[in-house]
Amino acid sequence: MLETDIRELVAAGASADRDKARAVFAQLREALSSGQVRAAEPDASSPIGWRVNLWVKQGILLGFKFGDMVDASMDHGKLPFYDKDTLPLKKPGLAAGVRIVPGGSAIRDGAYLAPGVICMPPMYVNIGAYVGEGSMIDSHALVGSCAQVGARVHVSAAAQIGGVIEPVGALPVIIEDDVLIGGNTGIYEGAIIRTRAVIAAGTVLTGSTPVYDLVKGEIIKPTADRPLIIPEGAVVVPGARAVTSGKGVEWGLSLATPVIVKYRDSRTDTRTELEAWIR
């Protein structure tokens, strides 16, 4: 019913009933916030193992389109904010089992945070995002709109997990279970990070980034119908490759290049297990 209502409102365009659009969006926001509905979800029948729920992203856009700008200031106006009234902050409550450490973090309602998630200040999780059980979102980290983060993932300080609402058919960034995202990393444009991978500090991955796999002797490239996919257990570090054309040779230039230097082993696992001491 919710999907049908959203599709009808989107088809109606500018003539859509405003009150109905706001009411339907409120239902969608509640379903997203509880984890009953996801912007993207695992799909064994898909070649990449995931599918985008187009109607969910269309529904989120309804919330932006039909929301009114309001004063959302805090602390009796000492902290001035202005946002759409359809996009309030999330208030999980103690029963949710989510630890939000004091210090300036914000989570929009319509994002799902599973029990055991830890939010270190300041961090931000946008609407449509999904964060699995036992994951940590560290200081100055971002989980963008509709991004999907699995269980027991550490999104380290200042890491950016890009979001995407438009185009509505685009795949959001997907981080599968037991992944370690290092500090100051950037993962954007629908890249998929498979289970147990480690993305070292400072690595940037986008929808057009080639990744050089030194272990298997191959180059991983996205295609028109397949996003960049980092293999399970891969350890990716920042690297560089020489520019071999034009003035690049004369000037001795190189381009930043992510490199897979190894695949996760018992030694890597021991290091990542150290995080358990802070939970």
C-alpha cells in the first residue's frame, strides 16, 4: 500500500495532493526509521547481490518537496537551524540500545540504527541510511542519505560514506558486514565494499576508480552495469601510479590509486579486534 501510494503521488507530479504526500512520507519515514523498509537491500538474485528500492528513494524526495521550512533551532534559539518540517531529528530512546555520546551528533529521522550502534561526536547520519548491529560511527564521520552500512562495521574518524537520493535509480554506497573503514577515507558513487574488507586511512573510492589488486594481478574497474566492488577480505591502501602520457612523464607526475596489498588474515583480524575494548 505504501509503495502504491508513493508511486501514484510521484506520477501526479505537481498536481499531487499535498496533504496526502506529507502523510504518506510520514509513514515512509517511520518504516525507514524502524528498519522495516530500506532504500537498498541484499538480493541474491541480483548480479551484484543488492537491489535499489526505487520507490523508497522517490518517497524520500516527496518529503523534501512537500516540506515547509521552519525554525528548527535548539537550546532556546542559541543554536539556530532551519530545515524542512518533514525531516526532524531521530530520537531513538533508551530502549533502542543505540549509544549516542554527547557532543554535537545528529541523526535524521528515517535513518535506521540497529541495537548496539555507537555514535561518537560529532557525526551525522542522513535519512534513508541503514546502520547494522554493533557498528560504530566515529567522530566527524558521515553516513550519507540511503547509504547501507552492515553489522560490526567501524566507520573511523572523518570518514565519508557518500549518499545518493538522485538519480533515484542510482545505487547508494554499500558497506557490508565486518568492514573496517579507516580514518579520512571517502567512499562515494555507489561503490560496494564486501564483507570483512579493510579500507586503510586516506583511501578514496568512487564509482569510476580503478583498483589495482597486487595479490591477484588484476585491475578492478566499474562498468556501465556494474559498480566498483571491493572483494571480500581485501585490504585496500592509498597508492600511486605514474602518468605515462604528455607532460606527465616529463614532470614526473603520478595519480592517486587505491591498491589491494593483501587479503585479510588472522593478523589483520587480531588488530581489528582491539576495537572491542572501547565498546
